[in-house]
Amino acid sequence: MDHDKNKAPELRQVIAVKQWESDPTKYSEAFLGKPNEEYCAWILDSEKWGGAIELSILADYYGRELAAYDIQTIRCDLYGQGNNYSERVMLIYDGLHYDALAMSPFEGAPEEFDQTIFAVRKDRTIGPVERLVLNLARDQTKAFPSHIFLSSAIFLRKRRYTDTSNFTLRCGVCQIGVVGQKEAMEHAQATGHINFQEYR
């Protein structure tokens, strides 16, 4: 939204402070899965990744809907829905990471020209772009060029995404290779090793 790839520490701080101050009843230990102070320390750790709770907080903070398109299930989770926000930001979720989606006016355009915020229409959609994003999410399992033209002058900038079922990981402790998130979890449970690196 801010065209700043280094904003994560600031967003983590926003999440920690906003959930603490905004609604202690809503953001209870039962909701967060841990005591509030422990949650704040957890979300401020750059090694941890957020999810639905954090996207909900950010939607309220920015006053915009956040639409997360899951490329594995082709489902769209809409955060901030029902608040009548007039703008929407789109994310692609690959089962592990959330990546911002941006529309660029032409291939090779500087990133500052990217459009990352879309007006929400009266029918609560963002128009034809929404259908194109759903098609993009569906096509993520196929071989795909690094850029996709949406129309003659509109261009969608995207990244390749991690297939968490089939990516290859190496344990950073014992150097054993595993395939997919399931095998990594099994290895971690059996050995206590939690340091993995992806390799190809």
C-alpha cells in the first residue's frame, strides 16, 4: 500500500499496539491463542509470520479491505468486510506467505507507478480486476511467465509462489532433506529441529 518493502517492522509494531489498545475483549487470550503480552512479543519477532488476526487488525488500521486470495483453495478471505471501506488491497496467499498484488501500467514500469489500492464499487466488488486476480490465483499451479498482461495497457506484476506441499527443505541442524511442509513438521516433532532452509 505504501510501496515500501521494508515496512514489516512498523506493521508489526502497529499490530502489537492496535490489538492491545483497540479491543482487549476481542483480542483476548482465547482469541490470540496466548496471553496478550506474549502475543505482542511473538508478533514483534521478525522470524514469526502473521495470518488472519493480523490482516484483520491491519484492515481496520488502514481503513481498507484486505482481500487474500489463497492459490491452493482458490478462496478469497476478505478482511474488513462489513465496515463499508471504500478501498481494497489484494494479497496472494500460497499456504505459507502473503504477497501484495500490484497492477502496473506497462511491463518494466517503475514500481512507484504500480497500483496497489483499488476502489470498492457499490456492488462491493472492485470490478473486472477481481475476476483477473481469481484467474491469476487459479493459474499459479501452471507454468506461468513472470508477468501477465491484463489488457492492452494494464499489467499485473506478480511473483512466483512457494508450493508448500512440494518444496524441498534441508534441516539446518542435521542437514537431512525433506519434501513439503508435512515432512518438515514430522521431522521437527521427531527431532526438535526447527531450522529449515529451502533449496532447489
